[in-house]
Amino acid sequence: MSALVPLTAAAQGNDLGTINVTAQRVAAPSELSSKVLTVISRKQIEASHADSVPELLRGRADIVVRDTSSAGLNGKKASIDLGGFGESSPANAVVLIDGRRVNNPDLSGVDWTQVPVDQIERIEIVHGGSSVLYGNGAVGGAINIITRIPKSGTKLSVRGGSFGTAAGSMRIGASSGHTRIEGNLSGDSTNGYRKNSPYERYDGGMRFEVDLPRGVMLYGSGNHHHDRYGLPGSLTAAQLAADRRQTLKPKDHGTTDDSYVNGGLLIPVGGGDLDLPLSFRRRATDATYISNLYGTTVVSSVLRTLSLRPKLDWHREEGWYRSIVAGVDINRVNGSLSSFKAKRRRTGYYLSSRVGDAEKRYVLSGGVRSEEIRDTLTKVGGSSISGRETAYDIGLVLRHNRFSLHLDHNRSFRFPLLDERYNYGNGTWNALLKPQTGRHDSAAVGYDAASFHAEASFRRANLHNEIYLNPVGGPYGFGANENYHGTTRHDVFMLHAEWRASSWLKLSGAYTHIRATFRDGIYAGHGIPAVPHNRFSMRWNADWIGGFRSGVAVRHIGSSWLISDQANARPKLSAYTVVDVRGSYRWHDLKVFMRINNLTNRKYSTYGVHSNSAGTDNFYPEAGINGIAGVSYSL
């Protein structure tokens, strides 16, 4: 999919120009999108001096970041909630790197440390149901990470800070006109905010592009990621009050090895592009848990994913505007998860089209997808379970002078994850667990002036059979993945604005209000756990004379019901407000920076869960005030 970013991107400080949102890394004509979009540009990434993608996403409209690692800000165990889905948020948003899907087919979620921040060109966020182009799981939306085009030169950077944090990276690139290649190495380590929260990672990778005759381009990339980390576990409110940096799990730990290769051909075809990408990924994880009662438990998984994603992107602008995007997603996953082996075959076919007048004062869009998933459990003689779902999307964009109106209606779907389907008690598939489906409606109004941009939007998602973990479900009452009875509703209101008065006075703010509620069943009228109703953020960025830059970011996240508290009977997870400041100085090719996070030393948690078996409320404390400084040099 390609779409001209509407005013949400402008409010983030981007040049609207020809920014495109793409389902795969394919240059595409600028179009108006009927959906709400947000773009984090390379300029913003560099100004943030962020260490991870979750840190870049903190404080953005419609997004809540939760973290259980307590290792600082590396994002290893972070979950991104797009659209208000609480505990199940990792399964309700699709994440891609250059169009390559990186969501894991199990409950482990996305490993946000796979791509070092200095390799990212921009991040594109699609808000709302997007299953036509992104398939299974694109219920709350999609996050597409676009990496930088290989270029000549060398860049070295080092940084260090609180909790014994130390990191470094090196990039070397070369270009000979028709060939561009780049290699990179990076690593970082930290002792972490809490006891037993160390983290250490190493990454090495390369990318290349080769221009062939007749406009054909050959491209490829690969990366190997290794990390190891501590698992400090949760604390009760009393334990937090006594010492929020303590751990009751001093020896629990884990490791990850994640490698991928991706390559393909980009072929010009009659006014469009045919993209033929193929990728292979192998991900292996181990987690060790040590208990006085159960002894040592090691949970291991190995997943291998083969993906083929041919796509045609065609458009014409002669007389009147029209475009077609069509493709196939073929994924084959096999491996082992904990105590069982499984396979997943996913095949999706999609078609999306847009038509409009020559000036694009109106653009009408429509699309459809059919997708089938077949899961096989090899532990019990190869039992299988399969299903097919369809999605559609209808949109309209109207523009007049500085105003624009964006309307969209679509259907989404989400199949259960592999370990959501699995019955650990008897080693069989849970045949009663149904796919989750939803119908979405959204409307957005934007205003765009020379120095002021604003957009207001409202989205409603009515979901049927929303999948969740019932903490007292299953045959033994120890918990099971089930479908909520009837309908759940997610209403999202977003307001975003930016005022650029001068180089030293750039203000932006965002407010998001979400109501996620049960419409039927015993919880009818109750709020879905872990979904804050109110979020607010404000940023001030300034470019001073002599190469100095500074920024202040404030984010407020309101209170929310604890995870597993569908009855809304427990005290809420407390609201919190965090202030971050940063500054940098550039002199020719040398740049130094400093950042202070949580300036007011706010004591807060982003993740809280009620344990029905123990009858306690458990929390994962975030880091207190901390700082980091670094230097980079480009040749």
C-alpha cells in the first residue's frame, strides 16, 4: 500500500512532500489515505537520541509502551499497545521491517531490539484496522520500520550512562554508482535498574542494492542478533514500597539468537513495480526459571520462518488518478515451542484499488483479502486445525483548500497464536478457540497551514470473539485462552497539533482518549484491563545557533485496570507523568549529545497484573531518573 501521509505526519514535524506508507519497501506514488497515519522521520529519530524503537514510540498518539525488563530503555521485553488492547496488544498490531513481517506466531511478541535505531530511516504507523494489506493481526493497525538506503561513508558512535550502560556501533558503506553496500556492527550492555535486570546484545548485518539493466534492482539484507538478559520478575505493592529495585528471582535469565536473510528483485512493469521478495528467519530462545518449589525449569523454542511476498504496485495519473496494489503473502513456520512442536501455513491474497480526479480532490478506495491459516501439532500424531477469513476496506478522502476529510470502513481478523491454541493440560489443540473478527469505522478532519497543522479523528472497532487469557479458565482452573462472549468495543479519539513559530519554538501536542469496554456477558459495561482512558504528550524542540539543539518531552498516561481484572474490582494501576530532556551539539561531522530520562524521578510502573491464584497485585517498576551521553563521528 502506498499513501500520502495526511496531517498526522505534518503534526509530527515532517515535510508532507512525497512521504509514502508502503506495505513493502517499494517506491510508490503519493496518494491520500483514508486512514490516520503517523510518521517518525529520520530527523526526529536523530534528534531523539533514542536507544530503541519502543523509546521512539513513547508518548506518540494512540500508543502505550509497557515494559517488564527493568533494564532501562533497551525495549527487549516491551509491548506496544496500538488502539487499546491491553494484555493482548502484541497480537493485535502487525510490525514489519522493510515489509518483512516480524511478529512471532507465538506469545513472545515482537523483539524490538532486532534493528538498531541508527539503521532506521523512518517509522510509519497506520492507525486502525488494516487487514486488507497487512493480513492476520492488523486489528489495531500496523507499524512499518523502513531502514536506510546503503550509502558510502563510515560512522562510529559510542555512548554510556546510568546503570553501567555502555554501547557502540560502526557503519561502513560503499557506492559505485549502480551498486550500494553497507555493513554494520553494534552492541550494548547495561546492569539494569533492578537487581537481576542486566541486558547485553550484539548485532551484525549487511545490506546491498544493485541496479541491473532495464531498470531492475536486486536487493538483499541480513542480520544476526544475540542477546542475554535477566528476568527480575514482579513485585507486590508492599515489596515496591520496601525496595523497588529488589528481585525475588535472582537467577532467572534468558537468551535469544535471531538471524534472517532477505532478498529479491524490484522490476518495473508498465507504469508500476513488481516486487519479488523472499526471506528466511531462524529464532531460538531459552528462558531459565529457578524455584524452591519446582526446581529449575528451562523453556526453549526454535522457530524457522520462510516468507514469499510477491506484490504488484501500479498507478496512472493521466486524466484521472487510479492505482492497483495486488499481492500474495505466503508464510511457512515450523519449529518447537516449549513442550510441543508445531507448523503454521499462512497464505493470503489481496487486492486494493484507488480512483480519483486529477487534482486528487477526492480519492475513493476499496480492497479485499482472503487468508487461510493451517496449524499442525506434531506432538499428538499430526493433528491439524485450519480456518479462512476475509477482510475488506472502503475509504474516501475529500480535500478543499487547507481542509481534508478522511472516512474509512473495514473488516479485520486475527487467528489464535500457536500457543494460544495449545492445551498444556492434555497436549491437544483447543478446537473451541475461534478467530477474532472486527468491523471498524473512522473519520478524521485535518487542517494544514504554513506553520500550523492539526488533525482530529475518531475510530470505533466492534470486535467479535476477542481473544484473551482467562486467568481462571481451562479444565483445572489455572488459566486458558478463550474468546470474550459477544462483542467488545474500542473507541479511540485522537487530537494532534503542531505549531512551528521559529527554529527555537516548535511545539507539538497529542491527546488520546480510549474507551475499551465489554458489551455483552458477565462483564458487560466493564472496562477492558490495561487500557488507560487518557494519554497526553507535549514536545518542545529548539534549534539554537552554533549547532546546538535541545528538546523537552512530557507524557502522561492515565490509570487503568490491572491485567486479569475483568471484574474491575481491584485498585487501578496508577497514572504517571514523565519528563525527558535532551541536548546535542554538532560541529562538522562530530556530534555529542546528552539525555536525561524521568527528570523528576517519578516512581511508576507501566505493567500491573492481578494474580487470582495468589490473590496479590503484582507490578514491574520502571527506571527512576537516569542519563546517557554519547558521541558520534562520520567520515
